[in-house]
Amino acid sequence: MEKRAYYYLVSGLPDLIFEQAKPPFSMMAFREELQYHLHPLDFQLVQYIFLPVDNHNLLKVLQKDTAQWAEKGQFSLEQMEAAVREPEGLPDYMLQFIEAFQQEAPIVAGMSWENQLTQLYFDYVLEATQGFLRDWFTFERDLHNLKAAFTARRHHIALQGQLIGDYGLSEAARNSNARDYGLSGEYPFINRLLALEEEPDLLEREEETDILRWNYIDELNTFNYFTIEVLLGYLLKLSILERWSPLSPAEGREAFQSLVHTLEQSFEFPKEFSVS
């Protein structure tokens, strides 16, 4: 199928570099522009990128804790609450999750509700996408699993319930005693992640991981020029910049504290590891 070209839109975008002080505009503003300019089928691809925000919000609604509502989602609080009462109007994987949560019937035994929703999300987007976006979501899933496996090994914690999906990488992480789980040939970036494991600064480690993400976006778009893939890559880079480039000192402190909290909560430690 011939790809649609967006010459004027791509050519008008300001350059992005990882080290810049702040993004030229927000993800939300860019999404609004994309909705106006893109073919509907291409805009659907944009929406897949924002679904993790909706996942967060859905879990908050189900847990009756909407104080931390994330504004970047595609569904409003009212829409999400209505969907929980009468499951409809959301992607199928969310409806499946709502039913499982309400019936207290885990989809994957021994896994947190958050990780179960994340697994359903990745299954959904990997089935629904192809090309650039499927490669990106695969990369994100692999990063999640490798970081979880390294953390578990570092703290001598069982991997049960921590890995997303049942495929070659997760199987190797569960069963191999090799430092790279025997995966460096298939996943060249694993060696960089292993090197980062020696970095004691948590934020430095996360920043370097985001540089891996940034470079992978560039790699995926090496031979793309004015197509939707370039715009999707730009959106993903904006998401990275927003994470590291606050707009004011007050926002900077808030973003920093939020990031540290996110990193601390990204792995499910047993209660004996909790810090009061």
C-alpha cells in the first residue's frame, strides 16, 4: 500500500535534539495539529502512543483514586467512569481488563493489576500495528523486560509476575544464568543496558536509557522522510523531551519528584524491601 506523504507538515517541524532546554511545543499541542492534518487512519496510529496514559487513568478509576488523573489521555474522566459502569466505548483490551478486575479474576496469576493491563496493552498494539510502530512497541516491551530482569537479579528477587509477555526474551531471562541471558546476539542494545547497570545514579541510568530510545527512533526512520513514521518518531521524541525538559523551576522540581517516584514504583518489590 502506498504511504501518504505530509511534505508541508514534516518540513515545517523544528529540529529536536536530546540536549535542548525544552521542547518547542507540547505533545498535546502536536497531537491536536496531527488530528487536524492527518488522514484518519494515520491519526489512529498516533492514538496508540497515548494509550499508556489511558491505562493509568483506567486503573485509577477502578481503584477509585482519580486524584492523580493524567491529562494527556484520550478519554475523559466522565468517559472512563461511564465505561466502567457499562463497559463499552474503550479498546477491547481495556474492556477485558475491566471485567477481570471487577470479578477479581486475574488474567495472569501472580501478576499485579498494573502489569496485567500493560501486558494486555502490548498484546493489543503489537497485533494492531506494523512497520515502524510495531518495531517501536516491541523495543519498549523488550526494554521493560530487560530492566525488570536486571533489577530482579541485582536484588535477588523472583521474576514471577514482573515480565510482560511469554516469548523468547522473557523465557531466556527466566531460565538463563548468563550475564546477558544469551541474548546479546539478538538484542545488541543489551550490552549498553548491562553497562548502565554499573551506574549508581538512578536518574543518570534512566537518562541514558532514554538516549537509547532516541537513537532507536532515528534508526527506525533512517529511510523515512515525509511519511507518518517521521511524525510518529517526532511525537515520541517530544514525549522524551517533556520528561527531561521542564518549563519552569517549579515544574522542574515537580517533574523531578514525579520521575523519581515513577522509577521507584516501576518495579514491584516485596514488602520487606519497602522504605518507610
